[in-house]
Amino acid sequence: MKENILVYPIVISHEKDPSGFDYFVSIPDLDGFTQGKDLADAIEMARDYIGNMLIELERSGKKLPEPNSVKFEIDPHDIKTLVDINLKKFKAQSDNKVIKKTLSIPSYLNELGNEAGINFSQTLTEALKEKLGV
């Protein structure tokens, strides 16, 4: 599986906000903005914004902007950092279409699972996510 990892700069400003989203994030290359409750949330929201924007640009047939293509200035109190995104992985996680799979498990596990009320599809999905790190 060929990875498609892109890295974009972001600027994070700390601004006390009554809504609890105290970190404002600017994404210059995409002319975008988002916010977060703390630094980790702000970075994750930036990654999510970048991923969704890049998917939308691809869908509309537009060229993806090059990282660091926009020059910008930052306030001395702001944080300039980089956010990476694995676009292929992000697209896969965004595709929530359900696929029917036929699988085989030992009879005793089937019986025990049914007795315990286990949702086999949910259990397999969770196990695959853990195994694949998504």
C-alpha cells in the first residue's frame, strides 16, 4: 500500500473563548481555519480539516496545494508547527460504506459469541482497526 503523506504548516493562536475552544488554528496553504479545546485537539482538528479539504479538492478535480506555498507572518505569541496527514489512510477512514464479508470461525466460538450476545461484525471491525492501527 503506497502511502500518500503530506505535511502542511499551521499557526496556532491561544485565545480564551467562552465556548471552551481556546486554540484558533490557521491553515495558510488551504486558506482554512479551525479550532480546538487544547493543543492536541487543535492539531487533530487541523489534520481533519486538511484531510477533508484535500478530499474535496480532489473530488472537484482541483490541484492540491503544495505545502508551504503561501507566505505568511505570525505573531510572536503564536505557534507555527507542521501537521502530517496520510491522505490514503484518511480517505479509507472517511469511507464508511459497509461491505458484506463471509468468514469462517470455529463452531464453539460462534456458540459462545451468540450466548454472550456479541455483535460479530462490530467485533471484527474493532479488531481490524486495532490490528491496522486505524
